[in-house]
Amino acid sequence: ARGPPAMASPCAARVAATPGVGASCVRRSAFGASRANAPGAPSSCGEPSSSRSRWTPSARPVLDPSGRDTHVAFGVAPYARDGVTRDAARTRGSGDAAKRERTAKHTFHTEHGRRVYVEVIPVGESYLAKFEVAEDVTYDLRGEPVTSNCGELSLHWGMHREWLDEWMTLPELPSGSVYSEKSVRGDPRGKSAGAATSTPLVRDGDRTTVEHRSGFPLRFARTEFEIPSYYAPLEMNFVLVERKPDNEDGTGGETVFDGPRRKTQREPPKSFAVPVGAAPGCATPLGVSRASSLGPTSGPGWVNFALHSSRAQKVTLFLQYKHAGDELPETMEFALNCTTHKTGDVWHVALPVGMRGAILPMPCPGSAVSNDTGNSGTASKDTYNNSLATVLYGWKCDGDVRAGGWRFHPGLVLFDPRATSLRPPLGAFEDTQTVVPSLMGSLADVMNGDDANAYATRVASKSRIEKPRRRRAPGMEVAYELSISDFTSHVSFLESLGTDSAFPNASPQGPATGVEPGTYAAVLAKVNHIVGVGATTVLLLPVQACLNRDGGDNFGQNPISLFACDSRLAGARATSGEPAHQLRQLIRGLQRHGLEVLMHVSLTHLGEGSDDKPNTNSLRGIDAESYYQLGPTGRVEMNNSIDPTACVLNPCSLVTQQFVVDALRHWRVQMGVDGFVVDSGGGIARGTYGRRLLLES
């Protein structure tokens, strides 16, 4: 009898002082720092099963007394052993991999000079993975190929989705493969290595067989095996293992691991990664965008996720989604291997969304509404109807605390700093070690581009802006500056609706039926007043997502995002759509009445708290060193004149400059704003040697 190897949740490495986790015992982290691990916490290495549990909730794998998935404990994916789940996945269409993916080809260069060519071919209900290893051939003085140093090659591999160091294998091993639960010396995962599979590589002919390709003499070895399509998305991690011939004294030959090239000998060894049901992605553009090179640019297709983080050593994409009609949301984590998913300081990956057989559904556009508000008859701002499909995403980052990574927390889900739409999570997470954030990014605008573009051609003619507006001469402008929340909160507006101020949504009788005061739609309902006073320009106070708009910062001078609008200024989502859609409708409506729309923006700081009292939501836990201004002691500088939680952005950083310019481009192109009034303008005028770098960019 064999006991299951000890596996821990990827988020259990650092959960000390985390709300909802409590006190716990301490274990040694892989990075050498002491962190807390909650005893008895369920392992997230069995998380792939959650992506299929929605069809057969009663067929989930049984947990052993320690709380771990028994199949995962033995290194096999739980959904591979579950026949009921497998049949349900096939019925849903997960076997149609060839209809949503193309043959993917990868080339890897090993540390010892070998080249590995990998092809992942979607075929029906499986993926065919082909491996071809090419090594250079040397000749002796007689012109014969040298074979004395040519040993037996094998593939040391495993599969992962949530956690890089916990490899799983197939339920039916390829021919000649050996599965081992114990760590092998030389494994790139280090001392914490667990189960892995070893598959022999078959050489072409014998050791003297040489094939010339492009004029170079090479020796080839090959293997191939199938991966069921219901495993996807996942990654295959592998390194080459060469067992040298026996020595002359009869002792066994040396076993050498051959993995990715390292910059220095002190750099820890790594493994190659081959995405299956996913793609490596692209480093540009940052944020979330349609992967046009992999599929269609409208409707269901591939989505590219890109994040800049110079200090992170482990990055995981966290997804929470819900199919139309489902009551409970599901989660999926995808850990990124730096050898495939990192270019410079940018981590990237591409996943299919809404395609036939894909796990992630096609999210409804931001304009989608539902008249079903539940039994109460009213809908709150955070109400979401179950009939709408939704996909939310965030990031988990971790790094070496000895190399500036002490701001990372692998248990925190951080929203993308370039997310154009933010909303609360759909519900609690299955992994109790993961802290539920206040906001996550939404794919609604990304997957429904025509609804998100202010100048799109497929928008209804009454909501379309035919061409960019030309600004009036300054002497001819009459600006009307207003606050979204205060402009329609006066009693006169409530009287015009025919409602009582205590019950603003109760039986409205005016022209603005169903409009809630203090929202984007309420301003549009009062547009005749703005036109009547002779205004030509509307100047909106900041509408960026704010940290404490309900608690004293009504002006919105301390934002937490430069891209997303504030959901507190929007109406009920179940009846009015996403906040970004509501603001876009306001801007379009004002421009249809001949008004120019300008907006106050804050570009010099974000409200994520100080290093002593952090309020980590996004950039602080992703890449504080690249985006924020650090003082002589290495701590983030604060702008106490604005707010004690305002972190100062670094205007001299190229990453920050691109971040700010992309934010302005988003508000102009996707939201249709005509211009900006920059608050705290002195911050963008700073620079070295008298140059105003941010202002120039």
C-alpha cells in the first residue's frame, strides 16, 4: 500500500493574518521564508475537477481523511478517472478540439544543445502530442559518428493547471512509460518534486544512424501519445533525461537532466511547457484583448491575457465564470510557466472563450439586462441575474521575499490594472485559502467589441457617433461642470420624477421612468436643463473607480483604477447593464444633444495604501517597483495632501508612461470622451534633468 504524497494548496504558502483563514501552523516556503499554512485546508491541486463538476456534482472524487483528492494524491487528474464526468464532457462538445484550435508547433533549445520539436494536433476527442528530439553528431578521425557518449533518452514529464510543482499524469500511460511518485535527483522542481512520468524516446535506427537536415548531421529520437480533450486547458511540463552508457568498470552510467538554458549556474533549473487547449499568448498589448492570430475577432474566440510584473516569479491566471442559467459560479486557475508564458517582464497566455467545447462561456454584453429582479420586485446595484453568462478574471502573483517580493501574496486575487470593467465576484471560492477580492475584471467589453466601441458601426443608429467631434474655439465654449452623484440628488429632480425622496424607485410618473437619482442615467434624463442654460460643454467630475466614494471622497480624487468607471455611480446591473455600458450611453446621449463631453482625470496616484497599512487591490501586489515612486528606503511614496492611502505613480518609468497613455486612449476610443482635465497636474510634470517625460509621452 502506498500513501498519498503531501500536497498543499498553492495559496497555503502565505495565509498568515489573512481574513477568514485564522491562526495556523507554520511551514517552510519554497522561497525560504516562513509562512503560515492552515491545517486541514482543502488542496487546490484537485481544482480541475471543479470545471466539470457542474454537470455531475454527485460524481466528484472522494476525499481522503486528510482532505485531499485521492486521485490527485496519486498524481492522476480526478476528471480523468471519473467516467461519468468524462461522458458528460463529451456530450457537451469538449471533444471538438479540432473545430476551435489549430495545430500548434513549438521549438525548444536545451542547455546541452539539443532541439525539441513539439506538435500538438487536435484530433476529434483528443490531442496528439508529438515529440522529436534532434542532437548534433560528432565524428572521429576516421569519419565515423561518435557513439560513446550517446545514451538512452527519455521524457520526464507531467501535467499541471493550478500549480507548477504538482504534476499529474494520464490514467492510461503511454507504451513503455513508468510512473514514479518519488522525486528524482535532478528534477527541475527541486526537493519539493513529487510524482512524474518517464516515457522513453525511440531513436531512428541505431546510434550510428545519421540524418542530414539543412546540411547538418543530426540524430533523432521520437515519441508520441494522446491526451483526452476533456483535460484541456492544461500544460505539459517536461525535461529530457539521458542515461549515459555503462562505465568500463561495470558501474551504471550517469543520469543527466537536460532542460531550458540558464543565464547563470546559480539560476534554479526549469522545465519546458507545452500548452494543450491553450496558447502561449502574446506580450502586446498589455491587458486583455482578442487574439486575432488564433481565431475570429468577433463573437466567440481566443482571448489574450498579458500582465507586466518584473519581480514576480510565479503568476497564476484566476478565472471565475458562470454559464447562463447556473446558480453557482465555478473557478479555474491556470499557472504560467515562465519558459513559455513570459517575454521580458510580461506574462501572457491565450484561452478560448465561448467556443464549442471550451470551458469558459461567451459572456453577455454590457448592455444585456433582465427584467427578472427576484421576489422583491426591485434590483440593487450588485444584483446579477442567473440567466446572464459571465466571465471574471484576476491574477495571483508570488516572488522571492529576499529579492523584493515581500509585497506579493499568493492568496490574493488582484484585478488587472488595465481592466475596463470591474465588478464584485460572483460568489465565494472553493479554495478557502484564496481571499475573495472586492473587485475583479470582466470580459464583457472585450468579447463584445461593437458594444464597447464608441464609434462602432454595428451599434444602433440612435446610439452611434458617426465621426469624432471637432472641438469648438475656447472663446465659444460654455462649460457646465457637474458631479454625477450630486447633479440629480436635489429634491427638484425627485419631484420631476413624481417620487418621494425616501423611495426614489417607487412608482415614478415623470418622463424619466425607472431612473435612479445619482446615476449616469439620471444625468441623461436631465440633459434638457443643461441645454437650456446655454452650455456647450459638459465637464464631468472624476468617474474612475474610486476607493472611498461613499465615505467622504465624493469628488473621486483617489482612484484605484485609471481604466474602469465607478460602479457606485451606476444603476442596478440587472435592469441597466454594466456600469461601463451605462457611462457610454450617457456620453453618447450628451453628444447627440450637441454637447461636448470633457472629464476630470487623476493620473498621478492610486489609492492602494502605504506599506505600513496596505490596501492591495492591483498594482501594489503585481509590480509596485515598476509603477510606483519608491523612496530612498525602498518604500512607496505617499501623497498625503490628497489622501493618506494615495500611492504616487512614477512618471519617469516607461511602464507607467505607457500605462497612463493607454488609459487616456481607452477613455477616448472606447468611451468617446472628447477631452480631459488633468487633476494634480504638477505630478505629471516631474522628471529628471528638467524633462517632463510623462507629459511628453
